[in-house]
Amino acid sequence: MSTLLHYSAAGLPLSFRELDPEAEGLECFAPFRSEAAPGPIVFSRDDTLTLPPGADTLHTFGFAETACRFHFAAGRYFLSMNHPRAAMLSAAGTGGDVAVHLPGEASADPVLRRALLRFALWWGFGPAALLRGALPLHASAVVHRGRAVLFLGESGTGKSTQSRLWTRFLPDTTLLNDDSPILRIRRDDIAAWGSPWSGKTPCYRNLSAPVAAIVRLRQAPHDTIRPLKGAEALAALLPSCPPSMTHSTQLTDRICDLLSPVVARTPVFLLACRPDRQAVTLARDAIFDTAHRF
């Protein structure tokens, strides 16, 4: 029987079979090592993996010269990634099994191979986590006085900048994750967790904090903030969910089922701002005053 390596992300046990993320150069997984019993989410290497004939293509997108396609076939979701110097295929079964077909060591440079594998693991984790009440968000998250604040927005709107300003100007504030924190519904609260995926900022913290607020950012010449409720709050969160999953009706329904209690139990704001200290103070005061009466 193959040796399993055990990790945990957002409190969810992850096992790896025939695949060692740290040996592949993904040191970002080291803080998430676990001695817990293996769980239902299993990543494995399978170089015989192929895309079934007649697979439905649900979404196409690209990043860093890599053409990506999201498919559904035979009850499983597939991601194909093709770069001019390498190709990779991964499949996420709805029960939590994620198989990865790696490009050969000789056919891809190490940096590219790591980038493709890191993305494949993040992509495969999403549907499995969603089934278990957890959701990765494209966001930057800080912890202020023991509670998490998540900044959402399109690329270039200043998520990382806001996090840096909070850690610069507000005492007792630390960065939790700068690209893909994980939301998880717990019995008494909504929690944000660090993850092995943090974009260009090496912040891999296996920690969690109850969420004080979620903030959608918009660039503006003046600093203003207002609360969002109901459908407006839900619409502020949806664009920050993993984009491939929103192209599957089944996964979108599950996302909405998860986000509904999030927006019901968590303050959501729209912050139109400049990248300045005044925006930090404005948001801090609104969030932590509101948190006591939400």
C-alpha cells in the first residue's frame, strides 16, 4: 500500500499518495503537516490520467501563458493546463479524490512545474472543501485584535495594499493570507483560515480567526464605506469565489448555500477608497463598531 503524507488546511485533513508536495518544491505546505488520521480529501499522482471523450467544457481561462480548461465528465471535474513548455491534467472527484498528471521532469523547468502543480492542488481542493463547508476566496486577510478582516476586489483594486496598510498603522494586526484564505462555517461563528496558497506573498499560516467583516474594495478619489445586505452582499462575495466553480451549476448552488449563512451572520461592506491611512481608520471604526451589534 502506498505511503500517505498527511496535512490539514482549514481544519480539513488532506492526504497525498505518490505525491510529496514538499519534495516537489512546495515548501508552502510545510506549516500544514498533520499527524491526524487521514481524511476524505486525497491528492494522488496518476500519470495515466486522461480526459474522457466527450467531456463538457464548462470554462476556459488563462494565466501566465497557460491555457486552462475546466471540464465535467463521468461524474468528475477536470482541469487541463497547457503551457508552451509543459502540460498538466488534474481531476477532482466530487467525493474529494484529486488525481494529478504531472508533466515529466525533463519536459518542464522546475519553476513552471511548481507553479502548475500549486495551481492544480488549489483548484482540486476547492470542490472537495466546498462539500465540507469550506470555501477558498480570492482575498487578502488580516487579523486585528484576534478577529479576521477579508479584503475582496478585482485584481489591482488594492487588496494587498489594504492589508499592508492595516499591519502598518494598526497595532495588534498581522497578515493571515494574501491571496486565498479559506472561509469555514463553524457552530458559533464564521472563521477565516490561512492556507498553503498565498499568491506572491509568502504567508503560509495554519491559523484561524473568527471573521469580523468582509470588505469589497473599490478605488475612488475619496474614502467612503457602507454596509451591504442580502443579495447585494452575496453579489459582492460571488466574484471572489474560485471562477471555475461558478461555471458549474451544481457547484454554484453549493457556493450560494454556503455564502447565504455567511452574509447573514457576517458584516459585509463596500469600501471606496484611496490607499491611505484615513481609509484604514474609516474601515476599522465601521467594522469594529458594527461587529458588536450585527
